[in-house]
Amino acid sequence: MTEPPTSAQVGRRLRNMHDKQSRIFEAATTLFAERGFENVTTQQISDRADIAAGTLFRYAATKGELLLMVYNEDFRAALERGEREARAQRDPVKAILAMTAPIAEAANRHPANTVVYQRELLFGSPTDKYRSEGLALVARLESMIAERLAQDARARRLDSPRLEGQARLAGRTVFAVLQLAVVQPATGAHPGHNALADLRAQIAQIVAGFFASLENRRKA
């Protein structure tokens, strides 16, 4: 009868797994930044991480999933920064811009990689672990925006049974325009336009429309 692993053996196995995952993450981060997603192979990542190619695929099944793993961390860090900076803003437009600007700035560091990240996030396999994590970050951003808009609406005495739903819809709309803003430099769409300035103007329109719809319902 095989003896169950001891706690020391389990702990050592977990440390080894964490070490390999950290090396894969560092290798993928460096290579994607240096060469771009299209010019990197999984073999190069496994070589840089000093692990076997078969081992690499235990942690991420595809190169796209490796990019999701790396860029999810950028997304998470940008979200945390945006959440902190938004608290200092009294104006809702400035608050939402504070939430979204760090994401746009991070995306602009490697526009071509960002386009691939957005593609994998939106159209990747539903079973990909890192895609699920990325979509959870999207949901978190939308919730942050919705909560701030609902808070400001209540401060203006615009509470209603539809408030939460309208705020969630506005949050999803902001994320949609953010997606277009972050890929704009790589796609060549709207040449001569500043993506961040466009994002600011679109957020102002969305927020104005959100409050106008609540005002109209109150008057009706």
C-alpha cells in the first residue's frame, strides 16, 4: 500500500510548482516585451524559463494563454491604481477616467500585444483559466464604475428602482469604449486622434447620458 505524502513532501511540491510558474511568468513577460507576441515561440519561453516544453503546457496550454497570464497582471495592477486614484476625485467623469486611464497607459506600452490580449480575452477558449481570470477583472472594472455612478446619482437624489441596472449598463459601455481606445494605436483607426483624449470625451458623454436618463425618468 502506497503511503500518503507527508506534509513536508506536499510543501516541497507546491514550492517547486510555484517556482516553475514564476520562472514561466518572468520568461514570458520578458520575451513578449522584447520581441512582441508574434515573434515569440513557446519553445523560447520554456528555454528562458529553463523547463521542459511539456512542463510549460501544464501551466498554460497555448501561447495565447501565456499572454493572458502576463497581461492579466498588468490589468490587475492598473485596476488597483485606478481604484485608488478615483477615490480622490469628486467629479464622476474624472473618477471614471482615473479608473480607466492606467489601463490605457499600460496598453500603450506594447500596442500590438494589447490587440492580441483583447482578442484572447474576448474570443479565447471558455475553458482557459487565465481568460476566466481576465474576464473577472473586466467585471471588477465595470462594477467599480457602476458603484461610483450609483453613489453619485443617490447624492443627487436620483435614486430609483432602475438605478443599479442603468449604472451597470453604463459600466459596460465605458469598458466597450476603453477597448477601442487601447487598440486604436495598433489598428491605425482614427489617425491623428489622441486615444486618451477620445476616451475622456466618450466617458463624459456616457456619464452625461446616464444622469440625463435618470433626470428624465424623475420628471416623467
